Amino acid sequence: MAKSFELLVFDWDGTLMDSAAAIAESLQAACSELALPVPSVEQARYVIGLGLTDAMKYILPDLPPADYPKLVDHYRMHFLRRDGGTTLFPGAADMIRELHAAGFMLAVATGKSRRGLDRALKATAMTEFFHVTRCADEGFAKPHPGMLEAVMDALAVPPEAAVMIGDTTHDLEMANAAGVAAVAVTYGAHPRDALLACNPLLMVDDVRGLREWLSPQG
């Protein structure tokens, strides 16, 4: 039950937005287009949520950093082609509205760029429901605790009053490093066993289960 928490921090891709497949496919397409080694689906999904440098080092360790921008440009082109087909998971929008109306402080901590998150928030009409949002290009990226610490500082909330909700080990490791409780959702980018190894407070298999646990009436 989330009653003891004041601040609910959500990851975006794979947690609220059903976009993990589009991200992985776009990354694979960009690599193929540039005649670079194409990551497997598992490799591509693993880097979801990481900062640019860490993601590139993982999937393309031999690629010179000077070539990162070109790959990113191609990735963005492919993702934008698929972006119109990505939507919030069923029930996610209603869940966020209910939690906002119940008086929770809501935030987003995401590996997306600021430009990408703002576009997604506008497209889903979710902007007004989040008190603070933090992106990977605004400071330390996951799993460094800096993003989560910045959210808590902005809202003057101590770690014991916050919970991080995400679909990747990067989310859970960030929460652990920040001394914040974490809830893992298993319907996103990373497999259940990997999430479980991060010792989350709770694991849920769908938005309905998450919504029930977060509900102030739950």
C-alpha cells in the first residue's frame, strides 16, 4: 500500500508508456542503417533508461564517442516514425489522474531527453499531473541516484517518504542508491529475475495491480 509515501516517482518508458519495443527496434534499425553491429533484442532493451554514454558503451564498446551523435540522430529518426504508435499502458492515465486527485506528489525520473519527455507528456495530456520531472540530459543518468535526489530536493521530500516505480534494474538500483523504496513492474523492458535481484519492495505484473497497490483506498 502506498499510503505511507508522499511522493510517487515514475519511470516513463516501459512503466507508464508502452514504448520499450519501439525503442529497441529503433536502436537496432539505426545500427543496421549505419553498418554497425546490431544489438540483440535483449541488449537493446537492457539499455533503456541509461544515459547516452553508458548505453553506447554497452551495445557498441568499440564505437568512438565522436560517432555517438550520428547514431543518436538516426535512432531518433526511427523512433519518431514509431512514436505515433506508442501509447500509455491501458489504465495508466486514469491511475495518474486518481493519484493526483488524491493528493500525492507525482514525479517522473526518466532516461529520455527533456525534449522527448516534453513531447510525450504533451501527446498524452499528462503534463499537468506531475509536480516535477527529471531527464537524463539534465544531470546524472540512472542508475546514479542524482536524478532521484534532485526530484526529492525540489519537493522537499525525505527518502523515507518517496517510492520509485520502474521496469528496469537501472530504476531499482537508482532507488537503492538514494535510500528510496522501489516497486518493480514486470511488463516493461527487463526480465523478472533481474528485477527481483534488486530487492524491490513489491513486484507487480500489470498496471491494474500497480493501481490497486497505489490506491489510497487500497
